[in-house]
Amino acid sequence: MATDRKKGNYLGTDIDGKWWKRHRADGMLSRGNGELWMDAEGIHFHRLLLKQDILIRWDAMTGFSLGKWHAGKWLAGYPVLKVHWEKDGTSLCSGFFLVKDWDEARQFVADLTAKIA
């Protein structure tokens, strides 16, 4: 199930849909460039210059969406992948910038949605 790595940017993880309230645990406070990949555990993101990867487990994910901004960051209209998930009863949403093309982003969301269905 491992996939090719996609270069991209981690934009942060907001809590309960509030962009100003950011999740700080599990190494998720620092934004930055890196690589995203998937395996049997879930979605991983390795930020450059940091040792700890971000891991969002498949069983914690509740859905995916696309937007033009996330956690206070706007990307000039490019698609932002939003991974919706829960941890310890808290609703979280992690944002990633991976591709500039909206059709490609929509297909990626459809593929991800099929994995958790």
C-alpha cells in the first residue's frame, strides 16, 4: 500500500475548525516543506530538517476536503488538501499543499476517500 512520495508543504493542524487554534502535540506545531506518503498505518509527512514525521492514522480519519486556505495560510488560490480526523475526542484538520492543479487535487481526494470508506 505504500505510495510514491509527493513533495509539498504542511500548513498546520487546526482544532475544532478554528484556524487560530492550532494543535501542538505530536510534532504538529511546526509548518514546513517536506514529503507526504501513505502506507498501511496512514498518511505520513516528513518535514525537512526535522526528525519526527507527522502520522495521521487511517482509523482516525473522518474525511477529506479541498480549500484555498488553511490554519491562517492562503496559497494564492491553489488547492489545499484538508485531512479531517479525531484524536481523544477532539476534531482536528491538517492542511497540506501538494499540487497546483485542482483536477489532480480532486482525484487525490477521491482516492483517499475510497481508502477510508
